[in-house]
Amino acid sequence: MAAKKKAAKTGAKKKTTAKKKVAGKAVAKKKAVAKKKTVARKKVVVKKKTVVKKKTVVKKKAVAKKKAVAKKVVAKKTVAKKKAVAKKTAAKKAPAARKKPASAAAHIGPVPGIAPYKEKRGEEYMNEDQVEHFRNILLTWKRELMEEVDRTVHHMQDEAANFPDPNDRATQESEFSMELRARDRERKLIKKIDESLMNLDNDEYGYCESCGIEIGIRRLEARPTATQCIDCKTLDEIREKQMG
């Protein structure tokens, strides 16, 4: 009887152990499945984060590119604006160009704005109208030359500077020297204009100082300070060439 009870207990114990093993295997299997799911879920999360990160990087690059393009456009506009302002400033500083009058195309003398004298048939040479016409030309021409001389003096006074660079000083001195030579020629021309005005007052204007004949209206229009007719002037030039 005791042996039967012992055998029954042993069988029950084995069954319990078998059940525990089966239950343990089931739990282990469930844990393995859960672990696999967790790993898969983590991979999906990592993948999503990588995709989001890539999109963010791409977006940042696109934004940076747009900003760079916008910056270049702004820089170009700024440069263009500065150039336009500099151009306007230079245009303001530059001396205004002398406007040619409507009759300038027909003018042949040194003074624009004064139309050539139209001779009337049979009129006297160097009459009052002609004298007044050439007086107007000579006085206007003299006034313009005097203004140019004054402008040069003021320009040299304003621009004169002691440059530390020898090249800059040499350039400035060269420019001033050229301007002074030009003004010297103009001063000599002013002297000739004054002599022509004196001849007008003495009724000697318009006649060749070599042969005494009329110089001619057209020649005086082209060169109001002429003192010789075209023939005498040509002969003088030939003699100068031969002597030279």
C-alpha cells in the first residue's frame, strides 16, 4: 500500500515537472517573439529617424542655397545702385558740355551761336553791320577765352595737392603743364583779338596788312583775327617752308 502511494507521488511529481518545462518553454518562446518585435520596432524607429534627419539636412541645404542666392541678388543690386550713384555724382562734378545751337551746323567760325553774316548784293565792304557783326564775334570769343583762363586757375587752385607718391606728383605736374601751355596760347590769342578790336576802331580791320586788299568776309568768319589775305598768307607759308 505504501509502495503504491509512493509511486503515485512520484508520477504526480514527474507530471508537475513536465508541465513546468512546457510552461517554461512557452514563456521563453513568448519572450523571444517579444524581443524580436522590440528589435524590429527599434529598427523601424531608427529608420524613420534617419529619413527625418536626411529630409532635415536636405531642407537646410535648400534654405541655405536660397539665402545664398538672395544674398548675391542683394549684393548685385547694391553694387548696381552704387555704380548708378557714382555715375550721377561724376556727371554732376563733370563740367557741363556746351550745347550747340541750332545754327552751329552752318557756323564756320570759332564762336558757336553766332550765325554767319549774309552779304547783300552791292553792299559796301566793312559797313556798319559788318563791323558790328565782327565786333560781336571778337568780344564773345574773348569773353569765352577769359572764362576758360579763370576756370583753369580755379581748377589748379582746387586740385593742387602735395601727393606723397612721386608718380602722382609727376602726373599732376604734367597735367598742369599742359593746361598752362594751352592757357598761354589762349593769352596770345586774346592779345590778337585786342589788336583786331583796335583795328576795328581805326577802320583798318578786314584789309590785308601786306598788300592792302580786302581779306574777305568768309575768311574773316573762319579766322576773325586774320591780318592777311589768303594769297599773302600762302606766300608767307611757302617762304617759311623754304627758309626752314
